[in-house]
Amino acid sequence: MESITLTADLDALAKISAFITAAAERCGLDERATWQVQLAVDEAVTNVIQHAYDPDQPGDLTLSWQCHDHRFIVTVRDHGRQFDPSTVPVPDITSPLEERQVGGLGIYLITRLMDEVHFEFSPQGGNLLTMVKYLPHDQPAEANEVVVIAINDRIDALTAPRVSKLVNERISNGARQVVLDLSNVSFLSSSGLRALLLIRKELMTLGGELRLAALQPQVYEVFTITGFTQVFNIHPSVSEARAAFSQRR
Amino acid sequence: MELNHRRLNRVDLIEVIGRVDAASAPQLKQLIESLFADGRYRIVLDLSRLEYISSPGLRVLIEARKKARDWKITDLEGGDIRIANLPPRIKEVFDLTGFSSLFEIYGDTVEAVGSF
């Protein structure tokens, strides 16, 4: 999950729009769905700016997102006055101009643009709005498969960028369940370890998972010394790493 | 958001460019109200370069059209806010909110200006 916390004023709108657009693209939403999420989030944040706090004393708002199980989940939290969506009348979009109410369009748009919308309030947590957009069904080919990538070199400061590039290309093609076959890696430096940590974090953000397989003893030792055996999923062989994915599902 | 305003003979033409959200909508409202204050109630909004509009912008449009329509010379002739050039994304917002049937929408500015 990634978050951004800002003062709830009008300056926040452009920043939040850029933040959520980049996030939606990373999660694999297409251009239209990204635009819909952008508009829904903008409406939600506008609502907080205009109604949650006194204009001369704006508080904070926190926007978070995650990709999980083919869903893009966005939350907007504020600690302003309680918002009760049932008090906002649903606009009659068929009424003629003379009778047409001017307000209430923001919440209405959010419910039309997103697949799920939930409001919660608690005295400690404040207002929490959760909005979910389903990812399109035609997922990239690799999204549902276990993708095995063999690394055939030392992973050190010099080669780590190449390894990262190789793996990130597969991730942008949709790979989410990734096994790195390290059987041909004879050496792993701290830069290499950092590159693997970043790959792991990126996959987790996107709702995927990284597994490492077939480590040579001296490479495995790097993990035990640094305590990273607790952080990474490490398997004796590629087939066992694969099996671990299928057990989970 | 950027606004280009051109005063024609009987009609004022406003090109609305970029993003109309809670931060920029008040500027659009201000320009339209300044035209009303000059007695100019026939306005065409050229939206060909509008990239984005959220509910505060929609609110400005609907309030402005209500005011413009209240100004009448005869029963058949009076003020109005009319739209020219609706990009696909903006049309989608108009369709979702019922604005498509709330406004007179024209394919280009010549047609929209000529409709008055």
C-alpha cells in the first residue's frame, strides 16, 4: 500500500491527481479506467476540502492505494466532521433545467465511476471512503501465470541495474507471480540484495509476490547473515517455488 | 485552466482550456458573471480543448445557464449558455450527469454562435 498525506486545501487537487493517475497506470488500468478513477478521487478529495474542515483551518487528508486480486483499491481518510452520505440527496439527472438541483453531483459521480464505494466513520479513525475499480478481464498474458526468470550472472553493483531492468520489463508486461532462478548466481553483493528488495516491494505493491529459488550456499549465506531469510520467500528449487504459488491459490 | 474570451457582435465566445476542478471553477464563474454584469447573456463555451471537468465546474455551468435563461427579450429570444465541441471524455461526464440533455450542444463554434 502506498500513501500520500496532504493539507486538505485546493492546492492538493493537482498533486493528488498526478499521484493517483500514476498509481492507476502502474496497477494496469487502461486509459479510460484511469480517467474514471482520477475523476472519482478528485470528487472525493473536493468533498473533504469543501466540507470536512473549516476553510481557514484545513486539516489533513490521506490518500492510499493498492492493487489486490485484480482490483484497484483507493482510500481517502480525513479527521474532519463526520460525513454521512445518506444526507446527500441523489440528483435527479432527468429533471429539466428549471427544476434541476445544482449540488450532489460529486457523490453521484463517484458511485457511477467506481465499481464499489463504502463510507465508514469512527471517532478515532475519522471518515474513511473506500473506492474500488475492477481491473479489466483481459489481463496481460503473464498475470495469472508463474513467471520464472533465470539470472545468469553475479548480482553486484555493476550488474544489479541489468537484473532490475530484466525483471521490471516482465512486471510491466503483467508478471505478478515471479520466481527468480538463482542457480547460476555465484555472488550477491549488498547492491544486489537492495535490487532484490526493490523488486519484491514493487511486486507487493502490485498485488504480486516474489520467490527466490535454487540459491548457491554462499549466496544463501548473504541472506542468513543479514537476516533477510525472514523477508524473502526462499525455496530449494524452482519447482518448489512454483508449487508454493499454486498452494496459495 | 486557461480562458480565452472573444466578444462577437451578439454573442460572447469563451474557450475553456485544460482542467476545470474545484480550484479553477471559480475563475470561470467570475468571467461568466462579469459578462452578465455587462448585460451579455448570450454565451458560447468552446470546449474543444477542455481536458477535464469535475462537479464544481458542472455546477458553474448549470447555475450560469439558469441565470442566462432568465434574461429574455421576447418569449422566443433571450439569453443562453450553449456548448460547442464536446471532447469524448467530457461527453462521457455530460452523459453520466444528464448534462447532455440539459444543454444545447453544437458540433463547432460557428454553428453554436449562429444558433443565437
